[in-house]
Amino acid sequence: MSGSGEQPEVADPLGEALAAAVRRTGARSGGVYALDPAETTMGLLALCGLPVDAFAPWWRMSFAIRGPAQDAVRHEQLVWVSSLEALARAYPRAAATIPYQVAFAIVPLKQIRHCRGALLLIWAPDRSPRLSRRERGRIAVSARRIARVLDAEAAAPVIPDRPRFVHPHRAEPRPQSELAAADLVERLPLGTLALDLGGRITYVNTAAARLLGRPAKQLLGTEPWQALPWLDNIAYMDAYRTAMSSREHLALTVLRPPDQWLDLRLHTDDSGTSILITPDQSSKPLGTQPASPASTPPASRIHLLMALTAALTEAVGVQDVVDLIADQILPAFGAHGMIMSAAEAGRIQIIGSRGYDPALIEQFDGLPTDADLTPAGRALATGASLFFANRGELARLYPRAPQISDKHAWAFLPLLSSGRPIGCLLLAYNRPHTFTAAERSILTPLAGLIAQALDRARLYDAKHNLAHALQQTLLPHALPTVAGLEVAARYLPASQGVNIGGDFYDLIRLTSTTAAAVIGDVQGHDMTAAALMGQVRMAVHSHATAGAAPDQVLTRTDRDLADLHASRFVSCLYAHLDLARHQVTLASAGHPPPLLRHPDKRAHPVDVRPGPPLGLGFGTPSYPLTTLPLGPETLLALYTDGLVEVPGTDITQTIADLAQHLSESSDLPLHQLVDRLVRHTRRTNRHTDDIALLLLQPNRLADA
């Protein structure tokens, strides 16, 4: 018999604050996520009360997709999920990756100088479906304490490759004799393992060591899937996660190579997990190939395919597909490297990889798709997957291939779309790996789903590149230099669709002391909107340079749209800048009001009486004029509604919030300020509309 005492934990402020949050809120477990500086990935810093490896699918999450953690950070509000059903209603994709009954809350970590983050708290699924006011208060207090810990750090936290484990509490001494209990278990004929909340083995009796084929000293202090590689598979991890989340008593049958079948029964509570091990008594025919090292229930395999399918449906571009395979499919199958390639003109074109030296990827890129030269070529030629469990199997067909890399097992999956080969996916392992029938039964249809996603992604990228080229030709490549006027502008396409739209801006030099600034938004987010945007911009430019007054510029442009039968309306704001007189005259065609920041840092929306949008076709519209002083160091901000529209929020409030942010950023030069304003909007909302922003500020040179 053998036991393992508690290992001393290295004290750290974040771990202590997280453990305190779990205890204070009555949660079973919890974690702290941080958003990386580029705001593309949310990474898990620390995990309390759950084994780190069992939580591996959720170590990292793309911030671009919609999920409970992303929404909590993006909208800076608590997200409460009371059940799996509630998760499926609100976040179908997330529910596809979490087949466990669970209740959890995610609350944003605010007022951290270096980064943004979130606190995750997980409860038993049988708790109340509502959070009480007291619980919400305790959650808020816990989040503030963790935020203070992160804010006290000298720099933003680095997202680790592996989050650290935090114990929620120290075990209380038990009144019964531990020695007597150990003696009792030692006398039993069945094997017993004890796992702590971190998933580490703390006790193993002699029968368990014999059945598992490992001395007790090699098992203690390790996680079962580390000490016993044949447990490092989908079925065992899925059963373990289910036991941890639901506290259900679970049983599964596993194969200890080469031919010993074992029954495992998992019993989990708030202190850890007990595993009972007995030889499987059912008859197994000699030579029978197991469904997997741990016999995976069909429902588990179906769930895995559903989860990966749901993720693939949201992949937009080719890089999204590559990232999804690397971040989700590699961990799901325990692989350590991947290469995705496309078949182009008889050559293999590498479009993404992970776990391989870039120099090695260069050697692969451009190789012929000859079946006699490479396994990838054979997979493409035959349309059949190739599996090599070790170097010897690969060397028999391709003698030089094993020496090319340090990998020891490979799966070459042809990517077929509509019956034609479009590429190949290589999954590689750092040690020999037997590809069981269960794994092959998942990988084969999964390759088909990946192929369809890749085909869609390549089409999207082609459309996107065309749209981007069109957009760039229609927007000004550079704004003209106007003496006495500082200018900065930005355009961001929508984060959904083909990334093209009808927002535009322009600066038109009229005389040595006058200029015109215009910003507008054509209805729609497609090629038609972009083309019409170019026509409107040129019409405004033509009427402005002909000397028309601001209201007449809009009236004549409206008439031009009627002649074009555009059938789309356009909002537009035109500003005539007189730098000698220090004034600006505005005319609006249904456009959001500009913002004005005075030299004393006060900022507010300008009260402009708008006329109707352009292109409505209701007779001859009129556009009232508004004239304002615009002295040196006064800033005028023109923008489109994509900068201020947030679903569920009054636009007047978001405009006021933008004005406040403009006021608080008065010390920044314009080229930094324009980026700050755009980032401020993107922090709080995944922008689904185009954004155009034009900043204008007369300087002292205007008086010269």
C-alpha cells in the first residue's frame, strides 16, 4: 500500500484570490482568463478545483467568436448560465463543446491597466437556476479582488502554455483513523485509486498497481493519463470530465495493452475522485481489435463530431480553419503537430502548420503530388486516409520520410470536396500511436467536414481579396495636405460578411484657406454598396470643387442619385472649413452629429438639424446649415454610425460616451487618437457595421 501526502503549494496572490473566490461563492471550481494584448485570444491563467488537463479544450479561446466568456469581457457584464439547456439557447456552438450538465458564471475583471480578463465560477448542476442578490454581490467582490491582484502586476500577464492548478482548500482532518482505512482498502481484492482535485494520484493499493502494470511509486503524484499512456484518450477524458461536472458515478471499460481489459468505476465528490478497478469478466474474442484504448460510447463520438462540426461552420477564412484545427482538433486527438496543404497545379502548397520547424515546412512546400514520392501525394491520389503507427510502418513505404522530422506517428487525411481532392491534412505524434478503429471512424468523416470548410474559406478569401481591392480603389489613398489643418482618418470594414461596405470619407482642398470634409454611409454591405459609395464620393467632390455651398452639394448629389436609380439611400455629413475665418459650416443628410472638442478639453455632440438621407426620391429636399466657430486646437470629429451603434443601447448614450472618451484623450496626437477611438469601440462591441472616422484640427499655422 502506498499514499502520497499533500504537496506544498507555492503561494501566489492570484492563486490565493482565485481559491478565496471559489470558497466565498460556494462554487466547486473556477478559473481566471486574460485577454492577450492583441485582443485575439483569451487564455486561462489559473484553474482551481479541476484537473488542468481535463480542462484542456478550454485553455484558450478565440476572442472573435461569440461565447459566454467573450461576451462577458466584450460587454463588461456578468454572464450567468444555469444549465446546459440555457447554454444551448444562448450559445449553441459553446454547448456543442460542453456536453456536461453544469452551471457557471463568467464576470469581467475591470479596471486593470494592462489587460482585460474574466473570472469563471462553476457550480453543481442541481443548484438554483437563479443567482441571488447575495451571490451576485460575492461574485462581484471576488472579481474586484482578482482584478486588483492583476492590476498590481508590473506588466500584463503572459498567457501560459499550460495554466497552473490551484487547490480550493486544504483537506480537513478526519476523525477516523487513516491507517485503519488504508488497511481496510489494502485487504480488498479490487484495485483502488484516489485522485485529488488536481487529478493527481494520492493513493494506490497493491491490487491497483498490479492491475495497472505499474509500481505504486511510479503512479503516486502523477495524473493517470500521464503515467498510463493508454488512458490518454478521448473516452477516458470525456468520462472523467462528466464525473467531475455532474458527480455521477460512471463506468467504462479500457484496454491495458496488449490484452488486459479493465473495468473502471469513477466516484467523485468535492474532495476528489475514487476509481475502482476490476478485471473485465466479459468474454473478449482473441484478436479482437478494441473500439479504442478506452471503449468510447457512441454518444461520446457523436458529440465530438458535433462539437468540431459546429466549430468548423463558424470558420470564415483559411487561417480560421487552420487555427481551429490546431487549437481544437489537435488536442482532441492528442496530436502534437499538423500540416495542412492544398493541391495546386500538381504541387503541394502548405497553407498552415503547427508543431513543425518552419525550415522543415519550406522543404515540404511545393513538392509534387506524386503518390510515389510522399504519403500526402498518395492520399490525394487514392482519396484514402493513411495511418502510420510508428516510424517502421512509414519507412516501409517511404524509407527517407521518418528521418525528415522528429515525429513518430502520422495520419494523412485527404481533403475531398464534391469528390475532388483539394488538399491533405497531416496529424503527427511525438511518440508511436496506434490509430484505433474508433479514432479512424471519427477522423475520416471529420476530414470531409474540414475539406468543405476549407473550400468555403478559400472562396471567402478570394471574395474578400477582391472586395478589399475594390474598397481600396474607391477610398482616398492619401488625404491632401491643407496648410493649417491636421487630419487623421481610419476605415474598418464590418467584422462579418465579405468585409466591404459603403462607408466613405474625403477631404477636398478648395482654396488656400478653405477645404471641405465629407463622411457618409451607403446602405448595405456588398459590392453594390461599395460601387455606389464611389459614385457618391465623386459626385460630392465634383460639386464641392465647382464652388457649391454645403447645402447645394447635398441637394445636387441627391439629384445625381435619382438619375442613377440607385434604389439605396445614403447618409452624409458635409463640412465646409474656413481656416481664415476660423469657422465651419455643416450640412447633414440624416447623418449622426459630429463631435466638437474645445481647447479646454470639453467635448460634446454638435446640434445639427439634419435633412433627409440622399437617394430617397422625395422631391427636392432642403438641408439646413449650421455654422460654428472652429479656432486653433479645436477638434472636429466626423464618424459613421458603425462607431456608435451597440445593440440594445441608446445611440445617444454611445455618442455621449464617445464624446467623453474624446475629452479624456486630449493629450494624444491625432494619429494616435484616431486609433484610440476605434479601439474603444471595438473593446465594447464586435462591430457588425463599417466604421469610418475623420478627425480635423486647425493649428496655429492657420493664423499665419
